[in-house]
Amino acid sequence: MSTEQDFQKIQQQFCHAIRQADYAAMPQVQPERLQLYRAHLLNNVRSFIDRVYPIAQSLLPSETWTQLINDFFKEEQCQSPFYNDISQQFRDYIEQHQSAMLEQYPWFAELLQYEWLELYLDTIELPEMILENNLSWQLITPVWVLVYQYPVYQWQAGMSVADCQVQPSAILVWRDREDQVQVRVISTVWAILIEQLSQSLQSSEQLIDVLVQYFPEWKMAQYERQLDELSTYLKQQALL
């Protein structure tokens, strides 16, 4: 076996011993040293996750939250050392491995998604938009349209689980010129239209065609009124 293969084998043994707390898997290292190193890594991972999901952490029993992080530490191999990447991988892990312990918290995945989005908007470098003067429906900054069954965008750390009630809604999220994250509740109609605008440049005629697909019973005046009201709203928000 080559030196490189020897190193890879030792590395795999070390990672297994750390993740699974199986210190017998690496007898050449004192268990106390492995235990100390594992505790250090686990605390780092937990601090990253706690920082990004303070509301989710506050709503779950502490032992449940600790168990989720321990399971994540054992079963996942983090691909990045950065806290925003680790927190995203934790969110993905929860979505892919819905545990029985979370069945009583059906809002949990949505809350993780929203709390991670706040971090994402705080840290990404927004692209510089190239505006074309002849396009009246061109957004001047990226926006996100999200549909939730629970109003997770209103929740605060320390609130009661009893207050986590179903309230379907659509929201518009963006980062403004002062680098502040803005969240607005919008109608279903506007959510459909803004989603189209965020994906590609559209004309009024194209947007009306979209509305016809969803609301064929409307009259032309209703389509035009929706566009007029949306245009006014987006300009008020400095998005158009």
C-alpha cells in the first residue's frame, strides 16, 4: 500500500472516529484526545447552526435541537468549512431526513428555509443590473417570491409553539439599496406576475397572457388594472 493510501485510510478512520464517537476505531490515538477534538468540532458546527437559526432553535425543546445537530454531525460530511455553507447543508439534511421527532412541528422546514434566506441575502453579492430604457417592466434588483403555509417571516425567538398556526401567504423578499432585507406580503396575482418578471424580461402583453392562463374568466379591464396597480407598487418600493 502506498504512502498516500496509508494516509487516506488513517484519515477515514479519524473522520469515522470523530463523527461516530467510535474512539476504538483509531486505537493509535488516546480516546481523551479524540473526545476533546470531537467536542471542539461539534461545538463549532453547533455555533454556526445556532447563529443562523435562532428562531428555530428557540421553538424546539433544547434536547430535540441538540439531537438534530448531533445526528447531522454524525451522518453528514460537510463540504465546506464556512458557516453559511454548513447551515445550508444542515437545512438540506433536515429536508431530506424528516425525523419522526419533527412530525409535531410541520412548520419547521419552512422556518429553516426562511431563516437561511435572511443569511443568504445578507451575504451574497448582488449582480449589477443592466437596465434597458425601452423595457417598462424591468426589475432593477433581484427579488424572491416565496409561498408559505405558515407566516414564518413574522416569527420571533421566544414565541410560543402554540402560536405557530397555519396562515398561507406569498411574500416578496429583496435587499434594498441600503443593504436592508425587505419583506412584503403580496397577493397571489402579484406573486405570479413578479415571479415572471424575476425570471425574464416581460412586456405588458406577455404579462396579460400569463394572467389569462390563470384567470380566464376575467375581463380585459381587470387584467390591465392588476398591471397598473403592480407597476405603481413596484415603483413605490424602488424595484421598477
